[in-house]
Amino acid sequence: MGLFNRKPKIVKEIYGGAWGHLIYDHGLTVEVLCENIRCVDKHGVKDGFQVDLLRVFSLSDVEKKGITIAGWESFDKHPELIMFEGYLDVKNQAHLERKNGQMAG
């Protein structure tokens, strides 16, 4: 199998403006982001602009539930696992809202 046959990564590390937003606006630590927090994303449109839609979750919470993340839709079946949901805009600014009353950590 060549390099061009690789599937895109489904579960991703936090990237772009979401990194700083989760630290400065939501109080997560660098250690927690590196070790336990991941996201799934997909392209979307918000207010007429292209954005990256994000669902942020804890690896340990997913593991406790015994769930395999197959993509964005995995969280349609398990919305309780979403810690933050929102988007990165064209300026790489994150707009994420805390979900399910979950706390950082």
C-alpha cells in the first residue's frame, strides 16, 4: 500500500486556535490536552464562511465506555462524551462551548 492510499486520521490532537482557546478560556492544562484530550472534525459552513467543525472529547471517557470512535457520527450516538463543541473560523479563532457540564481534567 502506498502513501496515497492512507486513510485520513479520524481522532486528532487539538490543533490551531482550539489549543489556546481550551487553555486560556476553559482552563485546561497543556498536560491534559497532550495526554487525554482529542477531537474529531469535519468541514462545514458557519455564517456563510468555511469552518472546521470540532467535537472535543476525553480519551479516558471514551475508553471507560468501551466505544470506538469511527468519525463525527460516533458522537451523535454518544453526545454525553462531548466535552466541547464548536468550530475554528477562517481566522483560526476557536468558538467552542462546554457541553454536558463537564469540567476540565
